[in-house]
Amino acid sequence: MRHVQGRARRARAALAAVMTWAGLLAGAAGCTGDSTGGTGLSGPGKPRPPEDVIRVFPADGSKNVRPDTDLAVRVPVGRLETVKVTKSQDAQETRVPGRISADGRRWEPHDDRLALAAKYTVDVVAVDGDGRRSARHTTFTTHVPGERFIGYVSPENRATVGTGMIVSMVFNREIEHRAAVERAIRVTAKPAVEIRPHWFGDDRLDFRPRSYWKPGTEVTVDLRLRDVEGAPGVYGLQHKTFTFTVGRSQVSRVDAARHTMEVRRDGDLVATVPITAGAPKTTTYNGKMVVTEMYEVTRMNGATVGFKKKNGKGEYDIPDVPHAMRLTDSGTFLHGNYWADPSVFGRANVSHGCVGLRDDKGGGADTPAGWFFDRSLIGDVIEVVNSNDRTVDPANGLGGWNMSWNQWKAGSAVS
């Protein structure tokens, strides 16, 4: 009998506990099975719709929300106790940081732009003027763009480069909102130095300091392009950080009139190499050029850069040019040359605009070209002087060093 009475007492206690928790949940979280959650009380026994007690923007259940829509939580009276906002994107859930105002009635995120293709969840607890707690749970999803843009960046992550390296980003489509894209890219250095951007057209953005990097500098490129609108309806995809290191200083000066190249390491002259530059009808550009690519062996066909015969074939087609280093996008190289008579090096200019160093077929390790190639880096500077040609266009390869600092800064889209 005692066993039966004990069970009855425990059942009555459990029922009372359930009723107590039900009352608390109705007052606090309003667990009604409705996604809005909470009833909210404006006075004794007078429930109010939860959206009147706690107002969340965008509205619960909203879809295709644009990224510039305001995300906010408001209470007309009382104060916000807790606000938790999470973002689910690419199968990853993260907390959205924000702040409650000093009067406790407003919450806003630190970032004023919503992420694209994401689901947001908002959980709020507030206390009204009578001390009653109310809760609300809402969700919304953001716009999924049909078009994206990306930027192809050089140099590569973790590369060691020469002191003339310019950070260059080429986009896969034209950028109309250049200022917004520019603000989303940050380039910094240790030791610190001023770094400024310059646009070349609508699809390329370069960054450089006032003068060549100091050896040993560590450069960080921080891309925050994801969800940035680069053109109407076209949003960025990348959110990444990469770094590169500046190696020793090597600047080489090609004198087309004297047919020589002076190679300087950290300011000291280490070698003077005989060269052949562009012939009188196919001269070499003057100016500062940066090594952007290096090939042990490559093919060079004159037809690809405008040197064609009447039959349409190239004036030259050499399948195995050794020790080739690209200097411009238009096809200027510094490379090994095994087909010219050895007597032209240091005496005459016979090339189609490139700078040639004596080499063996297949590339000789002990030749001037092999020696120089083995001691060069992407980002090294080759400066050509005394050629009967114009200065290379700053947009042709990494020719930005041919602009003054004021000219370079004027190319920013951010005033």
C-alpha cells in the first residue's frame, strides 16, 4: 500500500514540475511550436504577439535576402538580455558578432553586410518593462548569386621573390564597383611600409610600395572578396590570406648601346655580362621590367608576337630556347641564345626585341645565360637603358616601377 501511495505522490510531484516548467517556458521562450516562439506579456495575463515584443529584421522566414539588407533586433520597451545570431554557409556554422546598445533596446552586427548563400538563425531573450522575460527564434536565408568573380594573384603563396615584385591581381571579368573591390583587398608588410593600389583597366589591380622592397620583408595579402559586389549581380568568391617573402636584392642594368648587362647584388657589382639586344628595326623597350616567369626551355614563335613573313609564318620559330625569363606580357624575354654567332655578344644588337645571353643548345650550366638564370628569382628587376625605343608601358607585365609615386597613387579608385 505504501508503495502505491508513494507512486501517487511522485506522479503528482512530476505533474506539478511539468506544469511549472510549462509556465516558465510560456513566459520565457513561448514554446508553442510556432517558429516565432514566445508570446510576450505586456500586462498581467495579456499576451502580445511576439513580433511586437521582439522585432527582428529581416522578418522570420524571409528568403533571397539581399546582402545590403539591415540585420537588427529591437525592443520597443524593456531591454535585450541576450542575442545570439549564427550563420550557416558552405556547411560551416559561425557566430555573427554584434553589440547591444547602451540602452539595451537595439542589437546590430559588427559587419553591415550579410553573407550570400547563407542561412541565418536569430535567438533573442528580452525583459519587458514589468520584468517578464520573452524569447524569439527566427530564421532567414540570403540571396544565392548566379554569377561570381575571382582574382588570379601573383606571386604564389609562400614564394620567395625579388625586390621588384609587384602584387598583381587579374580578375576573370570586368569590375565596375572598383572602390568596393579595392577596399576588400589589404596588402601589408613586415617591416611596415606604405603600399598603394593602382588599377590598370577594369580587370587588373596591382599593389606596390614607393620603392623596391627591402630584402627579408614578409608581405601578406588578405583577400576579403567573398560576397563583395564587383558588378551588378556579380559577387566575389574568395576569402583567403597568403604570404610571400622578399629575398636578396638583385637589379641588373642592360645597356643596349654598350651591349652589356651589369648585375648588382645588394648594390654591389658582381658581374658584367655581354649581351645582344634588339636590332635597329626591332628594338628593345627601355625601362624597368620585372621577371614574371622562368623556363629552363621554351618555344618562341615570331608569329605569336607579330613578327610574320608574307606567308603568315613567323620570322623565327625556335622550339628549344634555353634559360628564358619573361619580362613583359607582350613577349619581351631575357634568354639564352645558342643560334647567333658568339661574336655578336657584347658587340651588336641582332634580336627581335629580347635581351640575349650566350648559351649552348639545351642550356649550358657554365654559360653566361646559365650562370644568370641560376642566380635569378621571379621578381628580380631588369632595367634597359640607351635603346632606341620608348619606355615600356607600365601595364605591360609588371612595369609599374616606371611610374612616379604620385602617378601610381592616382590610379586608386578610393579617394
